[in-house]
Amino acid sequence: MNPFTYEYPVHVHFDAGSLEKALVSELPKYGKHVLLAYGGGSIKRTGLYDKLKSLLAVAGKEVYDFGGIMSNPTYAKVQEGAKLAREHKVDFILAVGGGSVIDCCKVVSVQAKTDKDIWALEYEEKGKPEAGIPFGAIVTASGTGAEMNNGAVITYEERGQKSPLWGSFADFAILDVETMLTLPKKQVISGAFDTLSHAMETYFGSPRTPNLSDEMGEAVMRSVIRNLRRVVKDEKDVEARSELAWASAMAENGILKLGKVTDFQAHMIEHQLGAFTNCNHGAGLAVIHPALYRHLAKAAPQQFARLATEVFGVDAAGRSEAELALALPEALAAFIKEIGMPTTLAELGITDDAILRKTADTCILTPGCAKKFTRDEVYAILQECK
Ligand code: NZQ
Ligand code: ZN
């Protein structure tokens, strides 16, 4: 294990049906002016918006709406939110949604507190934001674990980049699975696959020898696979959805990453694919992972073989470590097919080679990956996803 320091700032409320109780306990801690942030309208259709408005009114809050946060949130939307927050002297941001709304709010929180352009601050000056407006997250779609960390993924359309930005940690996160039950089945599965991807991309980082963080990661992955099978049968299975919501949080609250340098190469490729095509995050990952892992397995055979046997149930009898390592991408591909996720870029409507070339040429190449890919190899991997 590499050395680390550990501190965790998010106050987590995890309980089905607990939303009202949790929110009422948190609201008095924050000021009067509240930015209520949400996505494209699901919270209005489900009745959650009216419920929150009334809880905020009873708590004596002055509420300003910041709606229409799109999936794969843009930098322009961040600036819109920051402007609103400054204009209304907002004391507190309530982010209600999935990863897109929560990520957008993490960066709104810090952008509203500085005149500097956050993108320039982080990418050009290599600085980090120093202050942020407090914010709380009500998770309506689990999978990204965005409520548990201070990294956001934002699309800067004019630059053709979907990239990580540091923002604020949520002061609190409410994981009430009852607010998630209206999520369409396809998105439930896509979100859960994203969690599996986070755990795998953490696992395949370094050190490459067995360690406690990875053993905990194996437990999280087994749980995701088991519960994904349950939600494929019934997406309203509350127990399975609760397990998936907590697995989502566990994969991104930093615990599995302690003492590790993570990989996240599949994510970096998918993010750029998302920048050029706006594809669904979990679906993009499902297409990329098996092809990427066929290229990676030989570079980290011990880890690949272990994941194959310990998590995907591949029978080790009579097989060498190298053979077991190569069996992992195939077991993963079979699982993706089993849960009905897309397996080709064509299924995502992506057929243009120029987009694949741009994706390969602009994605971040991660230092924690077992193999340093060339841009041509990333392009070859994307070709194999067609
Ligand atoms: O926008 P609305 O109308 O609310 O609809 C959303 C959206 O269309 C809908 N939805 C959410 N909760 C619902 C619901 N529909 C019905 N009932 C509910 N309870 O679901 C759709 C998808 O939501 P979105 O937030 O876009 O999805 P997800 O949670 O997968 O977030 C994706 C974003 O998170 C980033 C991704 O790159 C992507 O931009 N990620 C953030 C991470 C982080 N900060 O740690 C890690 C991830 O790797 C990921 O990169
Ligand atoms: Zn992800």
C-alpha cells in the first residue's frame, strides 16, 4: 500500500423514506437564501419538487430555481448557476439529481466565490479553489457516487473537452432509495455499471499485489453484480436498489482508493467520447471496457486473474494465471450482454471514425494504468468497439 492521510467531510443520511427527516435536520444549519438545483424536469414529474419547495418554505428559506441541468453538464451551465448564486447572494445550494446535477453544483459552489475562471485556475494556473458555497445533495439516481467526492466532470463544449474539475464536497448527502425508484430501468442499469467500472478501475491501479483496499473492492463488485442481476428482473426491488446505492457511494467515497494510484483509463476515453457525442456515461463504459481490457490483461495478469476468479466466478481449474487473466474481459463482456447493455459503438449511434480519432487524440492517458497506451492503440481499441 502507498502511504495516505484520510479525512471524510460528507455527512451521509442513508435510509429509505428518510428524505424529509434528514432534510429537516440539516436545513437549520444553513442560511436563508437557497439555490434549488435540478435537471431536465424529472423532479417535477415525480412530485419531489413540490415536496422540497414546501419543506424549504416551512424552514423559512428564500428559494431560487436553477433547473435544466443537462446530462453531461456543460461549463456554460456552471457559469449560469454561479451567476445566479452571486446575484441572489445564495447561502446554500441544494442539488437534487444524479451525477450531472451534483457535479454541476460542486463547481457552481466554488465558481460563485471567485472572480477567476475556474477552468483556467485549475488547468492553466494548476491551482485549486479555496472557498465554496455550502451544498447538500439529494441523490435521485445512484451510480456515479458523485455525492461522495469533490471531483466533477464538466463538458467545456467550445474546447471539445469533458474533463475533471475540483469543486466543493457536499456538506451532506441524502441517499433515500424511495426518491430513486422512478429512475428508468435503463438508467438504473447504466448507473450500476458505472459503479462496477469505478471499482474495477480502482482495482487495476497500483499496487498490483493483493491489499485490503482491493479486497474491499472485490466485495463491492460482487455486490454490484449480484444486485444488478436482481434489478434486471425487477428495477423496483428496494433491497437491491439500496445495496446498489451504497455500493455506488462506497466506490467513490475514497475508501477503496486508499493506498492506491487508480487506473481510470476507460473513464478518460469515455469522457472524451461523451464530449463529442453526448453519449450516456455508463453505456459508453460498457462498450469500451472489454476491448480495453483485452489490451490490458497481459500487463497485469495477477490482478486480472484474481478478478476473474474472485468476482466473476471463472473456474481456475487447469488454467494458468495468463489464461485466467485473458478470461476476464470475456467474462465481463458476457455479463454486459446478460444485463442488456450496449456492446458496440454502433448501438450508441457512433459510427464516425473522425470522432474515434479525436477521442483517442484528446483523452487523458492515465499514469496509474498498467500499460502506457499510445494514442494509436487507444484508436485501435475504439475501432474494436465498433
Ligand atoms: O434531468 P432529469 O430530468 O432529472 O432526468 C435525469 C437524467 O435524464 C434522470 N433522472 C435522475 N433521477 C431520476 C431521473 N428520472 C426519473 N426519476 C429519477 N429519480 O436520469 C437521467 C440521467 O441523470 P444523470 O445525472 O445525467 O446521470 P448520472 O447520475 O449517470 O450522471 C452522469 C454524469 O456524472 C458524471 C458523468 O461523466 C456524467 O457527466 N460522473 C461523475 C462522477 C463523479 N463526480 O464522481 C464519476 C463518474 O465516473 C461520472 O464521470
Ligand atoms: Zn463513472
